[in-house]
Amino acid sequence: MKIARHLIAAYLVSGLLIMSPATNTLADESTHSGLIKEISSDHSSVMVNGSYYQIDRRTVVHAPIGKNYLSLDKLTTGTQIGFRTDQPATGSTIPRISEIWIYLD
């Protein structure tokens, strides 16, 4: 019976370690929301809530209705969005947006 308790404890601890943000690959990602204040003319960056973020051809822009996607050039200032960031591109300190959800008012 003691061995079974130790095994259960070991499984629980290992499960906690697996779920820990330190070992979770998604720990580097975070989600935000805000209003687009600026978009660069080449659609390579946006300013949301006073912070700049990189966007690129890999950034997924979810259409506000349905399961469609939009191109980056469809983004406009004044649009309320939710977005997921990931690590900045190599050699940059500006976070990159990987996904954008457009909120309808």
C-alpha cells in the first residue's frame, strides 16, 4: 500500500511539472486586446494601446464572422482586436503578433 501511495505521489508531481509554465512551450505566448492606433505603411507593424508589435505574412488575421481569414492590408486604425504574441523575430526587441481576432462593436 505504501508503494502505491508513493507511485501516485510521483505521478502527481510529474504531472504538475509537465503542466508547469517553465516547461510549457506556450508559456512564451500571451494574449492581449486593444485598439489599433497606428499601422505602418508597409503593414509590418502596428501600435496597440501605446505599444508597437511586428506583423508579417505569417500573422493570421481571423475574420470577424465565420471561419475565414483576412489579409494584413484589411486591418485599419480604430479597429478593436484581440491578439496573441510570440517571441520577437531574430535581432528584434519588438514582440511579433502571431494571430489577430477582430472584435465587432
